[in-house]
Amino acid sequence: MQLENRVAFVTGAGSGIGAAGARALAREGAIVVVTDRDRAAAGAVADAINKEGFRAEPLELDATHDVALRAAIADTAERHGRLDILHSHAGIQIEGKLEDVKVEDMDASWALNVRSHFVAAQAALGPMRARGAGSVIITSSNSGVQYDREMIAYCTTKHAVLAMTRQMAADYAPENIRFNALCPGFIDTAFNRGFEVQMGGRDKLEDYIANTLPMGRFGTVEEIADSIVFLASDRSSFMTGHALVIDGGECI
């Protein structure tokens, strides 16, 4: 197992990519703290992991609540005596052009898509520094390396978090604490609702994927989970500040 006895903390892990990543980390031997603002969803993911014979702990957590987020990460490190992996994944997708997006919606996008990752990474820094190593994975998007039409809040925040991740990578590489950005493209989850609205419905989104993406299909959560394990493990030990784009060639 690549991650035997390592401790991982995952936000937004109640469904989709976050849940698949949590399962994959656990199957590689990590103890995974599965957090989500939906208590039942976090519990279901953790229960499924434990029933497979691996180790997971559920936690209800709103990643935009700074005090709760810091406390949860500190408690995880204290109880287990270490923190090796942070996957700060929770995010929000709000569609619309400049004239369509309310200021409060832009603020909500910033709070979850950027600020929560900053707070989580800051909280993880101490425990990782104490061990002299750590892997921080922050979910951006392939929208962080290109520009989507009529998605100003989403694209702005995904570009910003990518820049922040690279800055942290440069600052903490000498301490062997690695920061990398996960940049998925169209993965077939409920998170695509914003793009469905922006494009005019599910059928239009499917047409776009079939006719525009070089690979002509959605990605799967399992394909992204494999990349999460790679970034968390020693197999990426010389990689930091990288935007790992997994999008079927869309941004080519």
C-alpha cells in the first residue's frame, strides 16, 4: 500500500470526486477523515470505506467556517499524532456573465473556492512541518487554465486558487511540504449543474462533450481518484506547484 498508516483530511468528500478520492486514499492504507457539510453523506462514505475493511472517520463540516475548519484539522493531527495529506476539495459552481452574477454570489464563490483552501492549508502547515513532510492537494479545475464562456465567478476563483497553490509550493518546497492543484475537466457528477444551466440543458452539455472534447466523453470519478492518490503518495515526491489537468484534452 502506498499510503499505509498515513493520515488524510478531505473536505467536500460526501459525493463525487471528493468521495472517490477518500475511498482511493483509504484503499491505499490511509486513515481518512471524510468531511462534508452534509452529515449523512460524510457518514455514508466513511461507513462504506470501513465496511471494506479500511479506515475512515466521518465529520460534518462547513469548509467556509474558519474556526470549525481549523479546529477539525488540528483535532485530526492531535488524535492521530500526524497529518500527512490534505485534500482541500470543497467548491461551488455559479454560472453567469458579469451582469448576471450577484456580488454575494461572487463572494460565496471566493469564500469556498479560494478562502477555504487558504484556511485549510494554513491549518495543515504546522502538523506537516512537525513531520518534515506533507502533501497538500487543492482542487482547482481545468477552468483554472482556460476560460469558459459565461462563468465569471467560477473561472476567476479557479484561476486564483491555482496561483495561490503555486505560491505556497514555492514558499514551502524547502520544507518538503508539497502543494499541487488538481484540475479536472468534465466529470459526470452533479457538480456540472452550473454548466448545464449555462449551456441550456443536459443534452447541450452532452453534445458539447461528444463534439468538442478530443476524447469525446465524460471522465469518471475513479480516473480522478487515481490522480489524487498519485499526488498524495511518494510517487509524486519531486512534484510541487503543478496543475495536474485531467480533462480528456479539452484545454488543448
